[in-house]
Amino acid sequence: MSTVKRRVFNREFKVLVIERLMGGESAAALCGELHISRGRLSEWCGQYRRHGPEGLRRAGRPSKRDAHLGVVEAKDSATARQRIGALERKIGQQQVELDFFRQALRHIEEARRRSDAPGVKASTLSSRR
């Protein structure tokens, strides 16, 4: 029976690899260069997408405290609340912009209707002289 030492990657390494991937490098090329499996890279990317850099587990075996997810849940819920607040502010800003553009469109349509009425002079000069 052969013993193969399991490689352990720290969070900084994982973040650098994901940044290179997001920068446009090929996943296959990265896996070949760094001698990691595509499955592992995919797992890191999924964790990064869901939770950001904090979602990438630090190197080594999880502590008993982390195994119960008490610390991780507290950090994740605080991060989630911040994210939800930011998204709600963004939605509010977009709603204000939509209301503004709807009202502007209504004014333009009303102006067009008034200039299309019979006997009303066109609002622009004729191109013929």
C-alpha cells in the first residue's frame, strides 16, 4: 500500500487561482500547470461565487468550533444582511430611475399628440426652403 501525501492549499492560493481563471486563463491550462483536478477547481469557484473569498475554507482540517458552523453562520448571516441591504438600496434607486423615465416618456408622448392634432403647426421647421 502506497501512501500519498494529500496536498493542502491555503485560502490565498485558491483566491489567486480563481482570479487568474476570472482573468481569462483557461481552466484546463491552470489545472495542468498547478496539478489540481478540474473538480477541485470547480468546487473552489462554486464556493467563491456563493460566499466570496471567505467561502473558501482555510487550509487544514476544520476545527471543532467550525464544524458546528457557529462562527461561520454568524459571519455568513452578517455578510448576507449587508448584501441584502445593498441590493435593496440598488432596487430603490432603480425604481426612482424607472419612475423618472416613465414620466419623461409621458411628457414626450403628450407633446407629440398635441403637435399631431389637426390645424396645429408642426413643432419643427420644414426642411424645404
